Amino acid sequence: MYIPLEYVFAVVTVVTAYATYRLGIRDGDDFRDDVVNSTIDYLIKENMVKWKRRGDGEIELLPLDEK
């Protein structure tokens, strides 16, 4: 039985694309959370935002006064 090389290439390409898509979706949320948390930590460290720590340990960002 002969399977054309183009079909094999197409199947391998689709499977690889789907697998990398699923891996990206799974890891995307964790990466996004890490970026947001490290950005907020940096802004707090450099005194660029108003904030206070709540009783449960969470950080609350306070609104800035607009002029």
C-alpha cells in the first residue's frame, strides 16, 4: 500500500501544530499570572503604586488621585 508523501507530511504537520497549540493553551494561564504578579511586585518595590496589605495577606492596589 502506497501513501503519498504529501499526505504523511500534512498529517505530521497538523498533529504537531495541534500538540503545540494545546501545550501553549495549558501553559499560557500560568505564564500570564506570573507576568502580572511580577509586574505588580516591581511597581510596589519601586514605589510607583499606592497599596496596602489586607488582613489575609493579599495586596490591595489603591486608586491614584487624578488631577
